[in-house]
Amino acid sequence: MLFRKKCPLCGYWTIFRVTTRFYRAREKCTYCGGEKSVPWNRKVQADMDEKEKYLTEMETVCLELRCLKEPGDHVRLPFSSV
Ligand SMILES: [Zn+2]
């Protein structure tokens, strides 16, 4: 699964790849390769879906977000986090 997020390691908004295994997930930045293990459950997934919806709405005012399509894509945005 892919989602968009600001990477705390490289500081760019990039595509993250999430792989889940039971109640843990690994989030990996497709730009710098930094990864992190996080808890995983329905709530985390629901929050992620909400954020993705919000980011899709933000695309109308923040055109850079539209550039994030493929793994490895990265942009700097005027806002730091969602
Ligand atoms: Zn990164």
C-alpha cells in the first residue's frame, strides 16, 4: 500500500510504502529509504484513509501534492505536516 506523508528523515513529502504484518507495519520512504516500524490496526488504517482524503482536497490549493504519484517522487511543501 502506498500513501503520501512528510518523511521525518529526509524532510520531503514523499510516497511511503507500507507493508503490514499482523499488528505491526513498516513504513518506508521511497525517496531516502528510511523506514520505521509502527503499530497497525483498523484505526491507524482509517486515520490514514482520512489523511489521504484530506490531501486529495489539498491538491486543489497545493499543486505540488499532485506531483506525488510514483515511488521516489518527492517535493517540499509550505506546510510541514497534516
Ligand atoms: Zn525520506
